Amino acid sequence: MSTALRVLGFAEPDVPGRLARQVADLEAEAWPGSTPGHDPALAPRTLLLVDDEGTVAAALALLYKGIPLAGRTYRAAGLSSVVTRSTRRGQGLGGRLVAAARAELAADPAVDLALFSCDRTLAPFYEAAGFAPLPGTVLVGGTPEDPLATDAPGFDKVVMAAFFTGARDADRAAFTAVRVPLHPGGVDRLW
């Protein structure tokens, strides 16, 4: 088995066909019945961890949206569809890709923060890659007319974040213990 791995990034529509098919297969295995792809209005960017034979070991999507909160609009990015090939799990590959995504977002001057929800059991995984939980914070996804919140019955979600502005402490405080109007739409109801 090949061991050399590299991170590749593409705007979602530009992912080469062979790689896109692998991502769709990985997502179908992880989330049977899901539809591949993301809402183009969220400017989806795909990050892949690929071996030297062109096999996708892990994949994720970065989604972008302005979020009005505390009297301003924050330029936010979210992680979505984080998946590792089942035969490669337990090797730290997903964590490596998530850390690469955080580094890319931190280096992007157009991004104020990364913000997303995950199952509570996955919080330590994302913390190891540099994200921190926001206690008491709820993301309200979907649309204003058809919302989906991370505190909905049956959900056991935690909101994770990383702040990249010069006022990180103040921005973290603005996003802590509040309901955040994410509203990414009907395709990516929560990211």
C-alpha cells in the first residue's frame, strides 16, 4: 500500500472526475442515501488527502457564508462531509486533513472564523486539530422559514470554532452561549 499522502484542494466543480467519484463513494458509504455535493451558493471547496496512486484516503468540504451577529457580519467557513476511507481509519488521516483545513482557513484573509457542529463524541477529534467548543452555542441551520437547530430533539451536537481575527477573544465571546443564525439553505441544512 502506498504511504505518501498529500493534501489537494479544489473548488467543488473543479474536482477531477476520478477523485470526485471516490469522494461520492466514500460519502455514500458513510451516509447511505445522501446526495453528493453542496449548494453552490456556499462556494464549496473540497480538500482531499490523496496517496501517490491517486486514491482518496480522506475528504472534507469547506463551505463559506456571511453570518450576521452582534452588530456585524462575520465571514465564516464551515467544515462539512468529513470522511475517511473505512480501510484507512484509525491512522490519523482524518485529523491530518482537518488540521490542514484549519491551517488553510487561518491563512485566508477573507475568513474571520471557522464554525460548525459535530456529534458530541467527535469534539475531541476536532479539538486535536485546533478547534474549540463553544459552550451553550446553538447553530440554527436550514432557512428562516424552515430552521434546523443543533439543539433539536434527538440531536447531541456541539458547536466547534476557531477564530482568525485580531479580536479573537471578543469574537469568541460574541459566539458563545447564543443562537447563531447560520441558515445555509435547504441543501446543506447544517454544516
